[in-house]
Amino acid sequence: MSATGSDPLAVGPVGSEGTGEHAAARPAGSEGTGGNAAGAAGSSDPLVIAGVELGSRLILGTGGFPRMEALAGAIEASGTEMVTVALRRIDPRAHHSLTDVLDRAGVRVLPNTAGCFTARDAVVTARLAREAFATDWVKLEVIGDERTLLPDAPELLAAAEQLVAEGFVVLPYTTDDPVLARRLEDIGCAAVMPLGSPIGSGMGIRNPYNIRLIVEAAGVPVVLDAGVGTTSDAALAMELGCDAVLCASAISRAQDPIAMACAIRAGVEGGRLAARAGRIPHRLHAEASTTFEGMLELGVEPAAH
Amino acid sequence: MIRVNGRELDGRDGATIAELLEELGAAGDGRGVAVAVDGEVVPRGEWGSHAVPAGARVEAVGAVQGG
């Protein structure tokens, strides 16, 4: 029995995404181990979404940063190459520094449809975002409930279908439902972005088994979106075989956002390395790492139990 | 009367989108800005010529921080 076969959370060596094959679809050890640590964490192991290579597997949400300086610092510290932004009515009193900060950082902008409760609103918001930011990419959010901010599955599917038909590169924020993730992929989404737990909750990954199931079945990149509270959550997502992590509040609302950006970056990189390395299975009993062969006979009777 | 970002504006019927944006303080190259009239996006190339008819609802949006 292979190690990964017996352990629902174990990931075999992971290759680059976009090939339609994920960890579990590939026998352990099938991939060359040419990459070293630096290579696996760096540019030789890019995240590929819709044919675009990104050197970082951490996508940063810009929401929640108290000051632009903190955002700029966190972008740099995180190493991210893509950040999310939202669209709201123009506020004549607001400073227009956000786009300046993002321009200076040289990062790709991923507009979201945050706050939309219907497919119709999300589609119009995505069209506005395309005009505002000159990008076809959209992080599609269609929310069904104010308290939990959980996605509304039927509206999400309807919006995704419409936007794919209009040529958008759709990255849907979805529940951790493997069937819904598959439906989103089937209608042409460029990635799927399941939540670990509700937005901003910092509750980590509540159902790692579902994330595994999504990863196992996905032919597009899987981005763990929402719920990350700290480094270990991001590392776990990557260890489960996710291709990337999207993180906002855990960094922006940390006491020291820049330090947390460093930490979560390290978690994403470490988790990716571990996923590629292929972890040992969980075992109920110990398995000695030291052989019993050649044990000394010291003539001491075992103590009675 | 037209409605711009939820605010009713009298005497501005027929104003162009470029004029309305300037009043909102969003003049310039319009980077990171987009406009919809009655739910239809108006490309920036048409902002100077697109006159907003009476009764229309204009939504002018820009980038804000968001996850």
C-alpha cells in the first residue's frame, strides 16, 4: 500500500499545476527531485493561472490594512506578485493613494466582487473592474449571508458562467464543497478558491479532508481563500496540496502586519516544499527509526510489568 | 434630474460623464475608475462624449482596499 493511499491527508510529491494532475493523481516518487529548497520556493516553481506565471504562491488581500505604509510594507515582505482590490463608489474625500502604492509595488491587481449578493451585481461589478483596471481577471465573490459571508452557490455558478462566457478569467471564492468546486471548474473557471473557514475568522482550515478532495479532483489551481489566521494555517493549506493561499486579514489585522507577512510567506513556502517532499503517513503506533537488528544482549531481565 | 452615486443632482441632465467625474474629484486619467449608467459600463473612451440623460442612474467607482 502506498503511503498516500492509506492517509487521507498525506500528499505525494506535487508537480506544477495547470497540467490537470494533482498530487493524488500521481504516484509518489514519479517526479524528478531536481529542485532544491531555494528552487522549489522560488521562481523555478511558479504558480500558473490561466497561463500566467506568478513567482509567489501567496496572494495578498489589501483589505484591513490601517495605513498605506503598512500595505506597501506587507506587499514587499510577503513577496506576493498579485493583490486583490475592491470597487466602491468614488469618495471625493478619499486619497487616491491605493493605485499609486500598487503601481509602485509592481504587482498584478486582482479585482474582487466583494459585497455582491446576486449574480447580476457581481457580473456588473466585474465588468466595471475590467474597465477600471484593464484586466480580465476577477476574484468572483457572491455572498449569501451577511453574518458568515459564505458564498451563495447558485448565484456564484450563474455569475461564473456568465463571466466565463464574456471572456473573464474567473477565480471564484467558493465553499469547501468538492462538488461545487468541480462544477466551477467544469464551467471554465481558471482556478477554484475554497474557504478554509469564514472570511476574517482566522479559524484556519475547518475541513482539511474536503480541501484534500478538492485538490485531488482539480485540474485547475486550488487557492485556499479565507480563514487563514496564522502561518501554520497557510502551511497546512500548501501541505494539503493547494497551489496557493490568498490571505488578507491574517496579515493586515495582525499586530505587526509586516512581520506576519514574512511569517505567512515562510509558511506558504515551507508547506509547498513539504507537499513536494511527500510526508510520511500518520500512524496510530510508533515505527522505530532505529533498527532492532544487532541489539546487544546485556543479560538483564526485563522488569516485571 | 440624474442620480450620481446615490445622490440626486438637479440641473445636470445631459452632462457628460467626464464632467460628472470632475465634480466627483476623479478627474485626470481615470486610472482605477469605472462608470456605469443604468447598469451598463461606459468605456473610458466615451466619457467625454457620453451625455447622461434625465432619469439615469450613474455609478462611478474606484479602487478601495479589499480582500
